[in-house]
Amino acid sequence: MIEDDITRQTELVMQSIKAILEEAGTSFDRVVKTTVFLADRNDFAGMNKVFGQYFPKDPPARSTIEARLMIDARVEIELIALA
């Protein structure tokens, strides 16, 4: 885990999600809903900058929640995608 760098942590999360989507035979284009959990809502801008790079047009529905996360992570993202 990279401490205190929300953009790098978000990038790592999104790269992991990309690999999972590809393994399932789908992609970010087929994502219909995301939920972003942030340890600190002040990290929203940094997370959103990276998040937006993966959804440059027609982003999916999104909820963003401030929450205490496991293993001192700053961001966690879950999503629903069509197969």
C-alpha cells in the first residue's frame, strides 16, 4: 500500500479492476454502477481525477462514501459490469 497518495492508490485499484474485468471478458465500457469508498472525503478530487481517466465519456452511475477502510487503504472501489 502506498501511503498518503490518493492518486497512486486509485491508479492501483483501477489497474486491478481492469485486470479483473478483462479476465471476465468485459471492460470499463460495460460498467453500469460503481461505489467508491474513501477514508477521507478530502481525497475526492484526487480520486476523481484518476477515476475519470478510466471513464472519459458516459461514466457509470456512482456513489461515493466516506468510510473506515481495511488495511489503512485510502480508497476502495466496487462495481457492477455487464458480461
